[in-house]
Amino acid sequence: MVRIYCDFDGTLAARDVGSLLFRTFIGEDAWRIVRDYLDGRITARESLRRQCEMLGRVGRGELERFVDDVELDAGFPLLVKFCTDRQIPLVVLSDGLDFSVGRILERHGFGRIPYFANKAIFPDGGGLAVQFPFRDEHCEFCGNCKRNHIASQSGDDDVVVYIGDGISDRCPVRYADVVFAKKKLIKYCQEQNISYFEYSTLEDVRSRLESLFDAGHVKRRREAVMARRALFVAE
């Protein structure tokens, strides 16, 4: 079976929702926190936790109104139709907040698509907190371990397709058979010798997948299969 996993911020969503949200309500201090994470001074979880804390008493309604203006990649509906027609499971993986992912998908009519993200908590009196139900206890790199979702949901004979663009996608592409990359993820794939297809929109992804299916070229990648097996051996 072919299984498709898609990043959210900047991939499925036309913009990086989390980054835009925090910069809108916090200002440049949000970027300073992210910079500390990128420079290795704090973990991804600490970065997200601090940004949530800095929102202060911003109300849930304000945050929801903000994410309601976010548009999806124009090619996403066609990708969903492609998956539906071919009975291919499609899962959204995000290292952002579940309330924004779920709300945006629901608003655009895709509420039935499964997704996994960090859990947003709205305390009484305003503000925002975060929990990490999908963290990996042995890794501090991400809040939501995308690799573990792929490993737990895919079988040995499955072909894993991954679509991404950024830092949180670096780990899962090592375990994917077919990789679609753009922006910073392209450079990482090149450095790690991971084969990939470059894309600009999800319509590019759908079109390429259709061609691969028609040609019978959707196949497992030896390095990815070995990496997934190694996870189970380690457990």
C-alpha cells in the first residue's frame, strides 16, 4: 500500500501559520526565540513553549480569527481527490499546534483527514499553552515526532511518500521512499544524498505522482526500508 504524509506549515497551508501567528501577536521577539532554537541554544519544544507563554492574555477568539484567514495550497483539493480515487491514505503531520491545523482543515472542508500535531491548551482567562503528546523521549529535535508516526502506521511492504519543506521534515524524509521537497528541505536532501522530486505547489506533487503511478515507478527505496526496519530492531 502507498501511504502519503504531508507537512502542514508552508506545505499544505500556503504560509507558515505558526511563525506568522507568533510574529503577528508577539513581534520580533518571536523570531529571537526561533533563532535560539536554530542555533541549538534551546530545543524545539522549549521554543514553542516560550512563544506560547509570550502571547500573554491573547484570547482564543483572536487566535481563531487569525487562522481563519489562512489559505491552503491551491493544489491540495486535487491531491486529496487523487488519494481518494486511488484509495491512498493521506495523513497530515505538523510540528505546529493542533488547533490551527484542525480548524483550517475543517474550514476548507477537509475535516475528515487525519492529522497529528502538538496539543494547544487554552487556559481560563486567555493565553495559550502547549503539550507534546507525540514527542520522542530520546530526541529533542521536534515536538511532534513525524518519524514515529510513519514508523507506527506503515508496514514493511508499504511505500511511504513524504511531502515537506523545512526543518521538521529533515528526519522523516530519511524514512520515506518517495520524497517531495522544496525550500530548505532541498538542500538537506542534497547533503544527505536523499533522492527527491522538487515541487512548488501540491498540484506539482499530484501531477508527478500520477505520472509515477502510470509508469509503475512508485517503489520502495532501499535506504528508507532499512531505516524503518532499524527502528523496530532498536525497540
